Amino acid sequence: MSADSFVDHLEIEGIKVNCGIIHTKDITFASKDPALSNHVLFQVKAFSCNYRDKRLILNTATSSSANRFNAIGSEFVGVILSVGSNVTDLKPGDRVIGNNCYPDSGVLGLPPGVPTNHASKEFRILHQAKLMKIPSIMPDHVAASFSIGGQTSYSMIRKLQIQPEQNILVTAAKSNTSLFVLHALQKYRHKMGIRVYALTSSGKLVDKIQSIGVDRVVQIRPNSEPWIDPETAKSILEETKGGFHGIIDPFFDLHIAKMLPVMKPEAKYITCGLYDQFTDLTGTQSPNIGLSPQHLLYTAMIYNLSIIGNCIGLTSDLAQAVEDYAQGNLPVVVDSVYKGRDVAPFFDRMYNSPDRFGKVVYSYEN
Ligand SMILES: NC(=O)c1ccc[n+]([C@@H]2O[C@H](COP(=O)([O-])OP(=O)(O)OC[C@H]3O[C@@H](n4cnc5c(N)ncnc54)[C@H](OP(=O)(O)O)[C@@H]3O)[C@@H](O)[C@H]2O)c1
């Protein structure tokens, strides 16, 4: 851990954000306390943020006084220091990541979903069900990047019920979620002969996305018409014989109106999120979804489409993702790792760099 407390600052979406490292008193953990019998104490070694954390950061920056701080972060890797009396599957020295199992944590009364929105706090006490042990083959920077993307992408792919030789489209290809999805789809591509298509607004990164194992990467122009070059759109519709069997879309408010016309009858569209998570804080314009509920449901009805929502995933989704990683079948894209006083550069890279490709990690290790 960095020796001194310090505060730096940067701008995100034009809003000044103070950030830094603040030392506080260590927490205590009484392993014999019956109230903590299913809990563990662990030390966070590295953490990362996701799209969702941007709202929490901007909310703190715009609503709290400058001397108030909020520990941020939604993914972490930690080492267990001590365990409660009922904990048998985890022991001191084990390395763990968050288990975001949703919609049921698996334990009565224990909240589902992300274990913490304060993943950067160095010492934490959590219920054992909110953690998953990881193998030693997974390095800290990967582990700190893994649990939300791994669990969410495996859940969405499971719900698509992919069949041999289907055409699958993934939007916002450079988002961390879609990078996980594209890597996870590779085993279906190799074993079941599916064809994977991807949309991206990052024209300069088309080759990098293609090299994951995408059959065709298509550049979109998000703020202009036509969105896709008409000749390209025509050739994709010819190539796919009328469109896609499955679509994975992390930003439904940016894409769904454009997706309906390219879905085959009986196709499945699945989304895990939306772009418009912070425009109320930044005063910027919300995207126009370009579609009425009547049109959406009428089209779904006429063509027997499935419009599916997905929030995170099951413990078994995360376990499968970890196993696939351990078998060498799920590469994880880490853009960069920051340490020491590079807290503002860490957030700057995560939220302000158009060429970011993969997860950005902050590590407490020197
Ligand atoms: N519900 C859940 O369980 C769950 C779990 C994980 C993620 N999510 C959601 O999934 C989404 C992605 O999260 P993430 O952390 O993976 O995001 P991220 O890495 O920050 O996504 C950045 C990418 O989003 C695309 N994008 C951003 N603004 C755009 C715009 N104006 N027009 C077109 N594309 C734009 C770009 O992709 P290209 O450069 O390729 O165009 C950009 O590279 C969010 O909605 C998040 O809340 C939900």
C-alpha cells in the first residue's frame, strides 16, 4: 500500500473529480464472533471499475462537499486473512474475487448482486457466499478485472441457447463486457461453427477486435446517418441470409431500434445495460432510443422474437468462466495497471481514453 495519503484530481465528463488514497484505521475481525461465523476478512490486492461506477463517481463529485470521499470500485482480488467458524471452503492465503450472483445470492437474507461498490477499500469483511476462490494461474491484474465481465457474459451467452451455425452479433465490441463476450464466444465458433459479427464505433481498433476471432467487424457512426455504410449493411444481410439468430447488446438505448430489422424470425436479443446512466448528473443529452414500446412489442410478436434482459449471472456462470480461463479458453483483455500515486491517471485511462482496450486496474502491490 502506498505510504502517504494524498489527493489529486481530474475531469470526467467535464466535472472535477477529486481522487487519491486515504489511510484510515485498520478494521478488526473477531473470527469467533457468532455474527461473523460465515464471514471472512481479506486484503484487497488490486481493484477495477466498470461503466456503472462512473455514475457513483460523478454523483459523489457533484453532490458531496470537496472534503468528503467515497471509496470506489466494483471488482477486486483479495487474499484471505482470517475466516469465521463456519467457513470451511476458504482459508487464510486463498485468493478470492467477488461473486455477484443475481438475482439470488443463494443465502437467505443475503443481498444478491455485486458484493461491494467500495472494492478499493483495502481491508474488507464479506460473507463467504459473496466470494469465489480463484486458481493460482490467474494473476492479480486479471483477477481484479474478471468477476462482473465473466459472470455477465457467461449468463448472456447461456440465455441465448446458441445452436450450430447461427449468426451472432455483438454491439459495442470494445466495451469490457463485449470483449468478454467475444472471447467467450470463441468456443462456440470453433465447436459449433457459429459466425460472430461485431459492431464498434472505434474505427481504429477494428483489426484488434477482429483478431479476437470475429468473422466480421463493422464500424458504426453513432451520431450520423446512415449509421452503417449502406453497401456494408446490404452485404451483411446477404451473407447472413437475412440477419442474426442472436444479438448481445450492452447499451440497449443506443442500439435496439437498429437491431429489430436485422433479427431473423425467432431470434433472441439480450441486453445487460444502457448508455444513459449519468446524463442527469452531467446535464448532457440522453440518447434517443428511436423506438416506441408499441413498435418494439409488435415486431417481437409478429416475428416471434425474444427480447431478454440480463443482470449479472449465476454462481455457475462465474465458476465456468474461471474454469475456462484456467483451461486457457478465456483470455482477459487488460489495458493497463496503475500503482502508487497514479490514481488520477488510473481514472483518466478508465473513463477518458478513447483508445482504452480492456480493463484498467489499480494495484496496491509495488
Ligand atoms: N446488468 C449487468 O449485470 C451488467 C454487467 C456488466 C455490464 N453492464 C452494462 O454493460 C454496459 C457496458 O459496460 P462496460 O463496463 O463494459 O462499458 P465500457 O467498457 O465502459 O464501454 C465502453 C464502450 O461502449 C461503447 N460506447 C460508449 N459510448 C458510446 C456511444 N455514445 N455510442 C456508441 N458506443 C458507445 C464503445 O464501444 P465501441 O468503441 O466498440 O463502439 C466504448 O468503447 C453498461 O451499460 C453497463 O452498465 C451491465
